[in-house]
Amino acid sequence: MTEPTEPAPQDPVTPSRRDRLRPLELIGFSAVLGIFAGAVVLMATRDWVLALVFLGVAFIVSVMMVALVGLGGKPSQEDLEARKDLHRPDGDDWH
């Protein structure tokens, strides 16, 4: 039997500031859409409870839609290169 070899040490990945703040931007966008929906309902009905319900529903729906659109995007070249290492173990006779 062959003994398993230890993987080569890799440099730690440090995301850029833009990459770290990206989720906050998307949550903020969803919050703005939720506030807009709540304000429209509040102006139309003058019912605070109904406005808060619509605010919450619009926020959750917009978070889900932003997440689905984000998952549907094309991965970057850097991401594709990183995925190649995950698909194939070391050695030529793996299949």
C-alpha cells in the first residue's frame, strides 16, 4: 500500500475589502427594497402591522432572489482554477 502524502502548505486566502463587504451590500439592497414595500403599504392603508408584515416579506423574498441570482452567475477564472485541484486527487491512476 502506498502511504498518504501530506498536502503542500498553501498561502492563506485573504479576501479583498470589496469581497468582504459584498454580503453587506446585498443585505442592504434587500433592506431598501423591504423598506420601500413597507412604506408603500403604510401610505396606502395606514396600518402599521400590515406595513411591517409586507416589509418583512419583501425583505426575505429579495434576499432569496439576490442569493439565487448570485448562485447563477458565472464563476471567475480564479475560482475555476481553484476548483480544478478539488476534482482530481494526486497521481495519474486515480480512475
